[in-house]
Amino acid sequence: PEEDKLLTQHTPPGISAPSSAYSHGVSAPADARWLHVSGQVGLNPDGTLAGDGAAQMAACWTRIFAILEDAGMTKENIVKVTAFITDAALVGTYREVRDAHMDGHLTASTLLVISGLAHPDWVVEIEAVAAG
């Protein structure tokens, strides 16, 4: 049946609720095709830096969605997101930008605050795993 093709969220009642817009777990059907999206940084299509933290985060999502589209998928296929930011003050901004781009689609999620990325001007890198 078609409902067997849908991703299933897992937030069991025996543990505390997620601290923002994500699910504690997401499963995909056994016959799903998997796409692992490399970490995307906040660059414009011409390779220039998108701007401040919020602009870099938005650029990451634009790039992820373009990769998904190239694979015949959409944001609704995303199972897991891992984000790396270089400044704890950007946690709220990250959540706002993510939520605006994900339109209520909840994924499994990990957010890490790290000391730096591969280039000193980059403040965010986001990777994703999708299934469909």
C-alpha cells in the first residue's frame, strides 16, 4: 500500500519531547532508495559567500533542496539532518531558518557547535540523509 512508502516519525511517550522542530527518530521502508547529501556550506551559485549566518544557512538549504531535486526527491524525503555551526549564539537563528525552510517536515536532527569549519568565513555546514 502507498502508506508503506511514507517515512515514519518516532517520538515515543516514554522520553521527553524534542527541544525544537525535529523528531527523535525517523524510519523509512525497507525498499527505500537512500541519498546522502554531503555537508553544504553557505555559498551562492557563483561560489561567493552568502553573507551573515542567516544568509549562509538559507544558502545551505537552497543547495540541499537543489541536490534533492536532482535526485527526484523533495524536503519531505529528508530523514536526518546534521548541522554544524561555529557560534552558539546562532542556535536560535539556525532553528528559525531551518523551520522556515522545512515547512513543518520533522526529521531526526543533530546540531553541533564546533570551533571551526574548513574555511574561516563559513559559520554553518548542513548535511542530510534522504530516503524515498
